[in-house]
Amino acid sequence: MEIPYTVSPRPDTGIHNGKLGIWLFLASEVMLFGALFSTYILLRTSAIDWPLGSDNLNVPLGTFNTLILIISSVTMVMAWASLMMKDFNKYKLYMGLTIFLGILFLVVKIAFEYAPKFAHHHYPSTNTFFGIYFVLTGLHALHVLGGILVNGYFWGPGSKMWKKAPQQFINRIEIAGLYWHFVDLVWIFLFPTLYLL
Amino acid sequence: MALMRWQLAYPEQPIPWKVFALVPMLVGVVVFFIGRRKGPYLSMAGFIFIGIGLLIWYFVLGETRMPEGVMLPEFYNSLGAMHGTIMVFLGIVPLSVGAFGNYVLPLQIGAPDMAFPKLNMASYWVFLLGGIMMLSSFFLPGGAAQSGWTSYAPLAVISPGQTVWLISMICIITSSLLGAVNFITTIIQLRTKGMTWMRLPFFVWAQLVTSFLLLLAFPPLEAAAVLQLMDRLASTSFFMPSGLVVSGQVLTEYTGGGSPLLWQHLFWFLAHPEVYVLILPAMGIVAEVIANNSRKPLWGYNSLVYATVFLGFMSFIVWAHHMFLTGMGATMATFFQTTTMIISIPSIIILTALFISLWGGSIRFNTPMLFALAFLPMFGIGGLTGLPLGLAPSDIHLHDTYYVIGHFHYVVAPGTIFALLAGIYYWFPKMTGKLLNEKLGKVHFWGSFVFMNGVFSPMFIQGFAGISRRLWDGGTTYLHAQPYLYLNEMISVSAWLLGIFQIPFVINLVWTLAKGKKVGDNVWEATTLEWSAAPSPPVPHGNFKSEPEVYHPAYEYSLKSNGRDYTPQNEPLKG
């Protein structure tokens, strides 16, 4: 017997295995980041004085990165939509753009935000604000890196699947997209919490 | 564990380590040589005994652990911390969820495999990595973690061995996360034709709720482990308060501003659901064995299911009842003791339904049933002794005493472990096609039953007397502990006898594997799919020869259709 519903949805649940799997995974990610956000709230409410994000962090660069991630979410959807319209070349273009924007985000984050912080002797150990800032953004950056690796695989060697099993490939892109949107969403919460409030 | 119990019974006296190390090694060598003639399985058991002996020898030789056989406090603390961690995260969860869940669950729902076999493998390898790291921490220069399985900050942040503990925990958490995604998807997506939600065997429901707990409760501990790791490696102060004084010195490498309470909140947000992760699969196993051996449908199947789901939900909002003594405030305490009282209701429903299931049954007293029957009162004691701990006024006296140890060991040791043993005896014919020896099984059961109680019931008395749970000398320096210290010897002797009564079990496993006779596919005359639709052992790829179709709820016993007292789920009723 083969494992059923790997590609086509199960009639009574209306979903295929992979999609359910990624939603469950994202639920656990919500709990992971939820715990860190709770930590932020607890540390801040119990602190005697809390450094303001806008005084210590680079708000224009943060805004720029927010825009980049939102645009990359759009290109991710476009990549998936191109596959739905059976346009493989457009898929390559949009997926490539998504990967490029992801890398751009990381470059800005590390070279233009982290590096100057270290140069000014702002380390995670400086105070709890920088501690939670580095943990939250660092964990998020790791998630972005993971997304880039997965997307890179589907852009490069993984895209051979399009010829053999197009529906399964579309499913995979959809799942990768769900993850990518989640990473984007986390940043949309992170940015105002850390930079603006 | 044996070493810890020796220490508590005879503090500061050297352990007769030559006996402790040489006897297992001698047994091992004898078993190995017998095994060379009788079969390869037995020689492997020989290696286990030799390993135990070598390990004890190694511990005694180290200057920092047990010079001349006298245990140092740091090493006692390491043993305590590692005992809790190993038993919970490397013992019971992998056995009840990883092993039984993975093996039985797809068979019971008529699935050819888990939904994501590669993810399953990944989960296993990450777990193995974490497990090896955790165990190897004993051999590192600083020794293993010493701060208890709870790893309370700030002590855990500054004590040696903790870094490896945290990294292995992150591996183990990742593993159970991948497993949980796989389990839930399998149960939702791969149920065979006709297997509706209310026809699922109760074991599957228990695994489903357990998986949700693993999925949603473990990530906060992962976050907490990352934060504690940052505290240790990058000198952040997430859990380090301002102006912390250790041994008369203010810690200067930490800027402070953190909160030790934060660790406790994040930890117990995982660790209370974790308790239900430990007990729910056990309840599932017991339900299967009781339904099968009382030859009667489970009483109140629907209420069992609803109670389990409610239990899973409630377990997320009771965590701070572990923290009544932290000064978090009376309002918080009131809230959490209310939710704690509420969560006892579904547990009582489950236990009651299982008890009533016995009523009017035609009970078969075989070994799995004996273990399952023993589970009911033992878990009952464990659960009821939890009530005083869930109420702040009584918890203030009992907190961190041996009463707590007695309480949760009654839940987990004669509770979960008995259920797991019932599961091993029950599903062993499924896995190997061979039935375990009943006589050896009964010796194993009665020995375990008597000495399990011998170990844990005196702890309630010690706890009422107020003896703290984490004292390396068992409390000899405290006046209030004096009248109850003699119990330590009784507990320790019971513990060693309990260990000795596991020998028939090991012999039984090895001997049956090597020499046991093949039995039929459905040796227990059971109704669930793993017995009625699949051969024993199942087909290597795909489990079933053809896709089974389900016509009934899971426990259609004593219907007298087809001339038998059981009607398998995949067999249509005639007439």
C-alpha cells in the first residue's frame, strides 16, 4: 500500500498531507515566537527603565527591510501563481526575485544593523533590551535563512520535479510560500515592537 | 538511581563499589558466554550488564564524583538532575509516543505508514543526537547538569554542565516537534475507509491529544532553552536579577535586569502539559488492554474522548500551580488553583470510565491485564495525592518535599510505567509474532507491584514530615527529619528489589525472541485493526496486505455475532 493523499487532497478534510503538516508546524512556530514576545513583555514591564527602540535602533533601515520582506511575499505568491498558469519561466523569475530579496534582507540586517551595533559596543549582554533584540531578530534571521535555502532548492535542483510531477511541485511551492509568509508576518510584528514602541 | 538510593540510605559511607561494579559485569560475562551458544540476542543482554558495571567503576574512579566510593554532593545533584531528564525525555516520552505511537497508531487506523516517513526518520536521528549528547555529559570535565530536571535559573545559569543539557534539550524538543506534526497529520489524513472519528480506538485519541500538547507546549521551552543558553554563553541577563550575590560576591559579568521567575513560567508552561504527555498515552494503552481483556466495550467511550480533549486544553492553563511559593501573588494563585481543581474532573471521568468498564466483564487475568488493572488504583493514588499540591495553602507546606516525589512517581512509575509494561506484554505478539511467557510475566508483575509501593509510599510520610527532596545526605543534618530517616533504608532496599524483579522481564523478552513459539495473527481475539486486519508481525512495507475497511466502533465485544464474542472492526455484521 502507498501512502495516500500526498498530492491530491483527502475528500473529507479537503487538504493534502503536506499542507496540513506545514500549518501544524507554523502553529508550533507561533508558540515559539509567542514565548519570546511574552519574554519581551515580562522583561519590559518589570524593568525600571527601558531603552526606547527608536533611540537605539536604525528605524529607516528597519522600515526598508519591512518593505523588502513584504515585496518578497508578493513575489512568492506570483511564483506560485505562475506555476498555476503553467508558466515555468515566470516562476523562475519570481522565485529568483524572492530569493534575492531574502538575501538582501539578511545583508541589510547583518552588515548594516548588527555590525554597527557591535562597533558601538552594543552586545546582547549590554542590557536586557539588546538581549531580547538580538535573540528575536537573530532567530528570525535564522528562519529567513532557512526559507532562502528551501526556496533556493526549489529554484535550482528541486525544480526538475516540474517536468515529472507538476501538481506535487505546485504543492511544494505553496507550502514553501506559507512558510515564507509566516516569516514575513513575524517580522511585521517584530518591527513595531522592537523599533517603534 | 541505585547509587542515589544507596547514598540516601547510608549517607557518607562508601558504597561497596567492587560488588556494585563486579556483580553486573560477572553476570554479563556469564550471560554473554551462555548467549554465544544459545543465540545472539542473549549476548547483547550480556553487554548491557557489562556496561552497567563499567559505568559504576568509572564513577568511583573519578576524583570529582565518588572518591573511594563516597559520593560527593555535586555528583549526587548530577545524578538527580540526569535521572529526571533521562526518565522523562529519553525514557517515557520516546517509549510511549515514539515507540508505541509510531508502531501501533498507523496499524490501528488502517494506514500503510506514517504520513511523513522521512520526517519520522529525521525526528529519530535528531533525538538520537540529543540523547547521546545528554548521556555523554557525564564524561565531560565539568560533569553533567546539576540543577535538577527543572533547571531553575539563576542557579542553572552559573552551575557547570548545563550548556550540554540545554543543547541536547533543543535537539530533543525539535525531535518531538517533528514527531507531533507527523502524528497529527497521520491521524487526520490517513484514517482508512469507514474509520470515522468516533470509531477510532481510544489509544489513537490519546495520541492525538498528546501530539497537540507536544506541538504547542514544547516551543516555549525551546525559547527558554535558547534564552538560558544566551545567558550562559553571551552573558545576557534574561534570568539574572540585578545585584545577584553568589557565595558573598556580587556577580559582575551580568548587567542584571532579568527575572528568574520568567524561566519558571516558560519551563512550567511546557512541563505541566508534559505531565499529560506522560500519562495520556498510558491511559490509551490501559483502555485498549482493559477493553480487550474484559471482553466488553469500553464504558462511556464518548465521555472518555471528550474528557481527554478537555484535559488537553486545560493542561495549558494550570502551569503556575508549580509556583505557589514564588511570591507571584494571591490573585494568580487563586486562578491557578481553580483551574487545577477543574482539570482533575476529566482525569476522574477517565479513571471512572475505565473502572466501570470492568463491571460485568468476563475478565482474563493475563499479564498485560494485571499491569493495566494495577495502573488504575496506582494512578488513582498519584492523582488524588496531587490535590493537596494543587491548593496553595497545603502546597506551601508540602512544596519541594518528598511528598511531591511520591505524588508524581505514583503517577509516572506505577502509573505510566505499568501501562507501558502492559503495552509491551500486549503488543509483543504483534511486533514479533511470539507470545511472552505468562509465568515469568506474573513473577515480574507481582514483584514490581509490591516493591513499587515499597519505594514510593514511605515518601508521603517523609514529605508530611517536611523533608526536602533535594538533600544529598537525605536530611541527616535536620532535626525534624530524624524520626523518619529510617524509612530511607526501606525505600532503598525496595528499590533494589524492584530492580531485581525486572530481571525475569529481561529474560522473558530475550528468551521469547530466541526460543518462543509462533502464535496466530490475532492472539488476544481483539477487535481493533492492528490485530484483525494485519498479519503479526505486519507486512514490512504498507502494514496491510490490502486496505482494510471499517464497519464498527472500536470495541464490539460480546455481541455473539459470527459465533464469537468479538466482532473485528473490519468485519461486517451478519444478521
